[in-house]
Amino acid sequence: MHALIHRWFVRQGWKPFGFQQRVWHAMLEGQWGLLHASTGSGKTLATWLGALQTCEARAQLKPGRLKILWITPMRALAADTTATLAQNAAEFVPDWRVEMRTADTQAALRARQSKHLPEVLVTTPESLSLLLANADAQTRIQSVQVVIVDEWHELIASKRGVQVQLALARLFCWNRELICWGMSATLGNLDEACEVLTCASGRKGVLISDDTPKRIEIDVLLPARVERFPWAGHMGLSLVDQVAKRIEKAVSTLVFVNTRAQAERWYQALLEHDSSLAGLLALHHGSLDQSVRHWVEAGLKSGDLRAVVCTSSLDLGVDFLPVEQVMQIGSAKGVARLMQRAGRAGHAPGKTAKLVLVPTHSLEILEAVAAQDAVANKRIEARSSPKAPMDVLVQHLVTIALGGGFNATELYQEVRQAYAYRTLDEVAWQWALDFVSGGGKALAAYPDYRRIEADDNGIWRVTDRQLARRHRMSIGTIVSDAMMQVRYWRKGGAGSRLGQVEESFIARLKVGDSFYFAGRLLELARVQEMTAYVKKASGQRAVVPRWVGGNMPLSSELADSMLARLDGRVQDEQAAWLAIKPLLQLQATWSALPSASYLLVEQWQSREGSHLFFYPFAGRHVHMGLATLLAWRLSKQMPRTFTVAVNDYGFELLCAQDLEANDVLGPELFDSDSLSSDILMSLNAAELSQRRFREIARVAGLVFQGYPGAKKNGQTNSGVIRVVF
């Protein structure tokens, strides 16, 4: 195999990089590890060819049985990786099958895989958990020799990453010769990331880095007059002419936006502005039908498309060599995310990534300048694993009970091999076991919550077929609103499928209303069960679907870079900084600039009441927590009601009664002695905990969202469950 690889490199006119060779040696020695290298530098080749050499060294090159398991966080990346590996496998292991198993995989292929898994399987954390839920899981999967976890930085800090940790612990329990390697391009805490990934092996992992930096050129589009540029709340469409001109000058462009609604709106705006883009401009986001997404991805690879407006559905690892530049509409909110998206351009070793930032309001010009500073200084966000999320654990217990059953003592030791649960004590473990076997104290009377039972040999299994089916339908940690299919209405039945939108959006529409979806102007024709049937609409006023999605908060690293600029610690003469300075000077004249060394609070009186504005520059999630905490403490001092509003730069407390800032901003408001209890009380008072509980209840199996395409009939609401608790 080594000789084959050497000859293949020679034919390509290439030489292996040093980090690739180090990965091969480490894998042959049976070590676990993490490879950190810039986007497009050859990480995939390093781990793939290392896996093949490892299989050869273990006499595992004969076709038959699963050898290599490749885990990716996104379906688009899975499809691209499958195609790349299959093409390469034809050179080295022509008798092997390389296949994908995700939510996009066709039923016929899934059925074939249920009988015979391929030698190489590319999958997602959710689909891997589904495989573990099969009764013959150990027989079918224990043959795996190498696990590759792609884009580890995207998974590590999420519950999906915890799913991967638990799966690795299970696979290593089945095969002690197993090795696992992760790949990452943008992480600030590499040592910790490596430890999290390799913890299941019980040995110290190897961290290998490529020290060759990826060159990123960052440009900022600026409005003609900054003083006329909006301060907030816009999509940036005032710069559509400049964006269109940049697209025209480049061979191929990815236009990234942060939300699916924004993608739909920008796609329409670009077509309306420049009709010559028709047929050359495409749209890509996760709610579109897989056939549409695959068509767009193929068009990017072939160079047939001039530009694609997309969300994060295309910002991970997908290899589109023709892409010459990347444009980011609005702030990416994080340094790592920005670098990841920039890496889609010049996706090859030695090439420069060209990134154009398009601010949508004035303060995003400051964010753009701060992003340039952070990228130049490599201030990349650290990402840490969640600590013992119990909802993921109880889901995993039911999954393993389905997958052949488990002995409680043995599984406890196995679960503790996962980094997230390495300190899990026996009390917490017994609580989780009681929860899935009897519903805990609150739900013990309900049969639906007695999901597992122990047999005469002490092996816990799922014995109810309906509960087993429900669990398989609900495996995963991504929680969203109920989704409805969108199809064209044809005489005599349903037409082609366009994708899916959330039920809450369709519920606000009447038959005859128009909306934009999949880049088309559509009219709602009828709603039947869980499908919205549509037809083409004429040029009437339309709305854009709004999907329930997390608003990405400003990262600490990007916020620190912004405060460094506001404090005057960084000064230069670049155009974007000079453009925003007059507005900052105006703010300094009227009030003061936010700072890292003090907290700026502004007060304003209106007909609505007293407004207090705080500017910590810590991101919307932190601001929501701070706002509810301070409102709770103020309401304890004086019986008053507060309305809270937050964004990434600060938060507002609005009180209908008169409020004097100097009277309320005392030391007791910021006291840390009773911080923990006050935080809990404030979260409950503002019902933030109830909002969070919906996700936890879904992951833990407390609520069932229903079978795909079926009407919801009397299903339990997470709010009702919380009241019961």
C-alpha cells in the first residue's frame, strides 16, 4: 500500500507533506489523535491513506465487512466526502464499496446496507446512533478498524459531539484495536480538543499540526455614505449593486448568509438586480430538497454556476475548486466560522482564500474591522465539551438497550470512558437508569416512560415494539419545530418536492397567500396533513419563511477585538476603520464609547417609561442572562415590572415607572455572594428555563413529535411535562 501511494503521488506530481507522513506513522503505531491543518491543505488524504495503510498492516484489505467509519457533521459534506473517497478507493482498493448513510440516503440503499454494510461508510452522528440501535449492531460494526471524525471543531462543543464520544466508547469496547482520528481547521484549544476525542482509548492522544499558515485576504465592502447607512435591523440589501459587481468579476463565488430566510431574500434581490444571473445563480440551504442541493453542489464543482447564495450548509469541508472568492453577508459572529467559510475559496494547498465582508449596518463595519484584526492575530475561539448532559445519556441508554441490550455495571464503566461523563458518579448513573426504566418519581404511573426492562439475566432491553419505533424516529440531539413538506400541487395528486418549512410558518398563512421558497415565488394551494401544496404565483406581495434557528451570538474573541478598537488599543488607516470613525466620534461626543475597562450604561426617558441600556459587548446569550438577572434583582429592591431586549452589543431594561440610574446601580446589584441562587430564580421568573426545557425533553424522549407525514393527535407538550415536574 505504501508503494502504491508513493507511485500515485508521483503520477500526480505531488509530494506528501510532512504532517501527512507523521499521521501515517502514528496510525500504523495504533495511536489515536487529532490532525489540525488549514482548510484545503490535504487533511482528508492524510487520514484516508493512513487508514488504508492501517487496514493493510492488520490484513484487513479483503472486501467484506465494515473497515473504515467516517463521521461528518453535515449531509453536504458527507456526500462530497463519499464521492472523493470512492474515486480514490478505485485506485487503491478497487474491490471496496464506499457508501453514505445519512437522512438523504435512498431507502433502497439503506435496505441493502441493513444486510451488508460497505467497507467504508460515511455517516453523521445521528445515523451512527441509529446503527447502534440495531439488535445485531455489535456483529455488524465491531469489524471497524479506523474511525475518522471530520470537522471535529464543529462537533466538540455540542450534544452531537457527546453522541460521538459515547459511540466511540462503545466501538472501542467491542474492538480494543480500534483507532480514531479527528480533523480540524479552526480551534483555539487544540490540546483539550484532542483529549476529548481520544479519551475513550484510555491513552494520551497525538496532536499533529500543519504549521503552514493559510493566506486569507479580507476585503470590506463599504457604502458610499456611512452616515446614511442603517444602524441595525437590515439585511444589507442596500449593497446589492456592489455585491453583484464583485460576483461578475469572479469566476465563481459563494455568498454566505447566516439564516435561511436571509438566503431566500438575497437570492431574489440578486436576480431582480441583475437578470443576467438567471441560470448562473443558485440557492442552497438545509431545508431544500436533497435533489436541489445535490444539483447545486454538482454545478459548483463543474464550474457551471457563477454564484451560490448559501447558509452554513456549505461552510464545512466541501471541496469546490472553482470557487474563487467567498462573500459573507453580515457578521459571521465568530473568528473560527469566518475562517472556515473563507477556506471554501482557494481550497487547495498553497492557494490564497479571498474573503469579502459585506456589513448590513453600521456597527457591522466595526465588526468587520475587528474580524480582520482577530484573523491576523489568530485569535480563534476555544470550544469545550458539554459536561455530562443527562438528556443525551438517557437517550443513549435506550439506544444501547435496543442494540442488543446491556449490563448496567458494564455500561456504566463504558460510559465513563467518554470525556463528557468521565466524572459521572454512581448516584447520577442510577438516576438515569431509573429514569428510563420507570420514568422517575413524577412519571412512574405512565407506561410510555417505562422504556427498558431487565430480563432474568440482568440485561436491560426495550421490549415494547411501539416504544422502540418511537425511539428510532427520535434519535438525535438537533431539535427543531415540526416540519412540513412543500410540494407542487398537480391535478390528480402531488407534484415534485421542493423541501420543507416549519409548521409554525405555514400556520400563519391562508390559502392564496404567497411566499418565497427555494428561490421561487409560490402560492399556498392547500394544506393536507403534514404537506403544504403550492403552485407558482404571479408578482404579488410575498413573505419569506422564518425558520426557528439559533441566533449565533457574538464570540468573546470577536467582541474583545471590537473593544480593543473602541479603547484605542489598535489604530491604523485602513478604509473600513476610517469609515466608521466619524460615527464612533459622534457616540463619544454624545455619551461614551463602550470599553473593556468599564461598563457603559445609558438612560433615556420616553412615553413608554425609563430605559436603561447596558453595553457589555458579550454576545446575545450572555446579555439575556445578565438582563434577566439584573431585572430580577431590581424587582426585589422595588416591586416593578421590567421588559427585556437584547442584541450582541448590549441589553435594555424598560420600566413603565420612573427610574433613576444612579439610584439603582449600586454595589448590591452586582453582588456575587448570592449569584447562583439569583440566576436560577431569574431564569424561572423569565421562563427562560421553560424555553430550554423543550430541547431537553425532546432529546430525553419525554415528548414525541410524531411520525413523519402523520397528523399530531394529542401528543404531550413539553410545557405540560415541565408543569408536572
